[in-house]
Amino acid sequence: MKLTRNQLAQMIDSTLIRQTATKNDIIKLCQDAKKHQIGTVVVNPYYITLAHHTLEGSQVKVCSTIGFPMGTTLPEIKAQEARQAVKLGAQELDMVMNISAFKSKDYNTVKRDIEAVVNIKHSNPNTTVKVIIETTLLNDNEKTTACKLVKEAGADFAKTSTGLFGGGATVKDIRLMRRVVGKEMGVKAAGGIRTLKDALAMIRAGANRIGTSTAVNIVEEMPKK
């Protein structure tokens, strides 16, 4: 698969979700995203409004985290967080699956939890919902089951990880996830992707979205032609 620099930039979620991020950090994140025509910025809910206003007039989308980072928030709270995030200007949502319920094999709860957020699409059909399954905490059989639940619940993407629990995306996991969800659904690789080489390896493996905190460096590594 041959990509132009612009095509690669459009596949990137430029992410800044650390607790110490300041208002100026978020503004710079958005300004850099506009300059390099990056597809999406990912910020915590507190900064949705700032990101939305900073990006006004550009094509860059705003994504916010839901139930982050543990995933054990009640479904009703996740649903309310999703509604408020979209109201404030978020066009995409990265929610964390209830991994505790999943590990307990309470799959009905896991699916209902995801559906609680996916239901935002009834009133906001253009909203993209990505579900973080936290691959570093799962074995291959669990990853397969998690991806099936994400797909059945109607989400748009299955996402590897938050990057906060001792690892991130791997080529092996991306291949597995793509195989399970099929061609019609998105796969987002996130966690530990810092270079162009990392990003391209994930894309070749089947990812069609890349989450990274080094988006500008990755885009600038890509030859212009």
C-alpha cells in the first residue's frame, strides 16, 4: 500500500491525554494538527471545547476519551459522558471497554456497556465510536472475543490500547483484530507508535487509524512525494 504524506496524516489521531497537559499544550496540539493536515486530535473531555474552537474552520476532527482509562465507569455514566462530549464538539469518541467485566466473562454487560455509548449515533449519526480493548491485558482468545463483542455492539473501530498499562499496539495484535472484525470495520493501533516505521508497520498489518503522541514527527518523516 502506497501512501502520500497527506493520506498518512489523515489516518493519524494526534493524542495528548496526559494529566499534566496545559491549555497551551492543547492549543499547540491543535495548531500543529492544522498545519500538517492531521485527521484528528484526541483530548480529554475537559479540553473538548478548547480544541473545538482552536480547530474551527479546519478539517481536523476532535476526539474525546470516554470511561478513560480504566473502563469501569457505569454504562449510564459513559453514555452521559458521550452525550456531553458530542454536545461540546467531539466528533469521535474513544471509549474503554469494561475490562473487569470482560475478565469476569460477563459478556452481556460488556456489550451493553459499549452499546450505551454507540447509541449516541442514533441522534448523531456522524459520530465515530472506537472501543479500546486493552490488548496488553488479554490473551489471543480474549482479544478475539473482545473484538467480536465490539463489532456486535455496533462500534466503528476496535482499538488496541490506552498505552498506559505496560505496552501498546503490536503487528501481531493488529493482524488478529483485522481478521476478526473483517474489512468493513476500523482497526486503530495505539500505544508505543512513535516513528514512521512503526506507523507503516501497523498500517500494513491492517490498521486504518494510528493513535500517537508523536504525530508531527511521523508526518514529517514521510517524504513529500
